[in-house]
Amino acid sequence: MFGIAIHGGAGTLPRAELDAGRERSYRAGLAAALEAGRAILAGGGSSLDAVERAVVLLEEDPLFNAGRGAVFTWEGRNELDAAIMEGAGRRAGAVCGVRHVRNPVVLARTVMEHSDYVMLSGEGAEEFALVQGIALVPNEHFRTEERWRQLERIRAGDPRVSPLTISHVGTVGAVALDSAGHLAAATSTGGMTGKRWGRIGDSPIIGAGTYADDRSCAVSATGHGESFIRAAVAHEIGARMRLAGQSLDDAVHGVVTVELGGMRAEGGVIAIDRGGRVVTAFTSEGMFRGSVVAGGDPQIAIYR
Ligand code: ASP
């Protein structure tokens, strides 16, 4: 048995901005990432390799708010966060506030595998990247004109755009179970449009936006990071399974629909358990998502 689920952010673009052509592009990006992860799992590869590969492809796709195409800070820079975790030994790696790392999820994995630390930030993370032979790119690598226009609208105080809704379209993540029975999760993001003062969201925080534990499940989240940190979303889902004996469905819906819904927090999660059951839940209008399990057909969806 194996399975993988991915997401490309919660919330939806206004229908007017998500015409048929763009919707096809989003679906194609999700399908390509899902297939890359599935192929690794089908070949007997690890869940860790599968989630990393799927997230790298989404970081490379300028439609998503991760890697190229990330949202801008108030000052007009791109600052990226990512995390990865494997469920067998609960090893984890994360980076936050990096400006010159093309694939932050790859650096997060390098932190996990080649340092004594779990999380590195900013310039230190980039020094570590160089020590590990990971080349840096200019910050302009991440720029897209669409994200720049979104920043300009936020800076101008356009009441029709909220920093939350436009950024949520695009944080990326993946969770997987491999045929050896091991779980893994990864998440990567540019955060929230117009963020200031080195703000870091939930995505790179182990237990908030990303968590994997072979005793329960693997989770990757997207949404209003501050709420997801306060609710320790990803860890809470696994803890409910482990300590309260809840099913994945009950744990996910309890945390997302009840807890986050009660906080009026916008966002959602993808999760997979040891049996390969995939559960997705979101409080927003939609969530860019896809999943496939051994022997099944790939599913891609945006709206409810
Ligand atoms: N959760 C991310 C953050 O707060 C943003 C998102 O998922 O849209 O940084």
C-alpha cells in the first residue's frame, strides 16, 4: 500500500480571476507534482523522497506561492519558509526567512540530514546552504508580475483584496505513505503578501503547519498561519489519534472544522494515515489539492 496527497493552498481566486485556462494550468501543475510523487512510491521509493519531489515541482511552478511565484513582503522582497518531516524517527528539518534558496524544501531536508538542528533562519540558513554545496540565486528569481501587482494592491489599501485570501492560493505541501509503512510530510511557502518584520507563519513550524509520525499520520497545512500556530494544528491531529483513539477523519474534522472554524481561521490540511487513508478538510471556499493511492486514479480538485 502507498499513497500521496498534495495541496497548492486553500482559499480560491475569485471566479473572474480563475478562468478556464488558468484553472487548467493549476490542475496541470498539481497533476505533474502528484504524478512525480506517485512514481517514486510506485517504484518502491520512500515517502520522504516522494513529498520532497512533489514540493520541488510546485516550488518551480510560478503559479504557486512557494519558490518562484512566492508572494512579496511589504518591502518588496521574497522570503521563503519550508519544512519536511519523516514519521519513522520523527526527524525534521526547516528553514525560514530565506531569500536566495531556489528550493527551500531541499534545504529543509539538508538541515534534517546534515545538521544537528531542526530549524535554521535567514542568512545563517543560507550560509549553511553554501557549506552544503547548494547554490544561491538572486532574490529576483522568485519574482512574478502577478505577485508584484498583488503587493501593490495591498500597499494601496485596495479593500477588495485581503493579504490572507490572495496569499493562500499557493502555499504548497505533500504528505505520503510508502510501501514500507513510513509517513512523511513537507510544506513550502512565501507566506503572506505584505508580511513585515521577519514574520514567519506556520508552514516551517514543526507541529503547526507540518508534522509526520508513523504512530498516527502525516499532515501539511495551509491558511492563516497565526491561527494554525496557536492551534498547533498538525501535531494536534496526530495527538488526537494517538491519545484519544480518534480516526483520521474525526481528528482532522475536529481540528479543522471545529477548532479552526471556531477561530474563524481560513485554511485547510491534507493528511494521510498508516492505512493510506487520505483526508482533506478546509474552512475556505476551496483548496487546490490532489491525491492518489496504489491502484487508484489520481484525483485533483479545487472547489468543494
Ligand atoms: N500558512 C502560510 C503562512 O501563514 C500561508 C498560506 O498557507 O497561505 O505563512
